Amino acid sequence: MNRDLQEVKFEAEYLGEEKASLLQTIRETEIKISRDVLEAKKKAEQLIADARRQSTEIKDAARAQGQEEGKAIYHDEIEKAKAEAEKIRGSSKKEISNMRKKGKDNMSKAVKEILDVVIPLGKE
């Protein structure tokens, strides 16, 4: 019986150490996994922060480029409108000049016709 008791004590001590070391290994593995998870979370948060920063920079650059292109288009259209207005003014001046010339050319005819109408009336 003494021998059985010694074997039970030995087995209990041996298995206890083995269980402790197995539990310790499991705990160490859990700790390692927890560290890995925390590290992965930090990396993910950093990637997200970097992506947000990059997207903000891209949006700001696009907005600035859009404003520059919009201003360029606006100025081009204003210049086209000014050129068109000047063209219309020029053609109007030409038309006015042509009308005045026609008026001067026709003035003598008009005066003659008026005189032809007025003078015969005075003779009667």
C-alpha cells in the first residue's frame, strides 16, 4: 500500500507538473495571440488613418484642380463672349456706315423727288 501511495503521489506530482506546463503553454500561446491581435489592430488602424489622409489629399487636389480648370474655362468663355460682342459691334458699325453711305447716295435722289413734288405744287 505504501508503494501504491508513492505511485499516486508521483503520478500526481508528475501529471500536475505536466498539466501546469500544458496550461502554461496554452496561456503563453493565448498571450502571444492577444499580442498578435493587438498588433494587427494597430496596423489596421494605421492603414485606415493613412487611407483617410490620402483620400483627403486626393480630394483636396481634385478640388483645387477642378477650380483651376473651371477658372480657365470661365476665362476662355468670357474671352469668346467679348470677341463675339466686338464682332457684333464691328458688324453693326459696318452696317451703320453702309446705311449712312446709302442714305447720302440716295439723299440727292430724295431731294430731287421732293422738289419735283413741291415745285409743281407751287406753280399751280
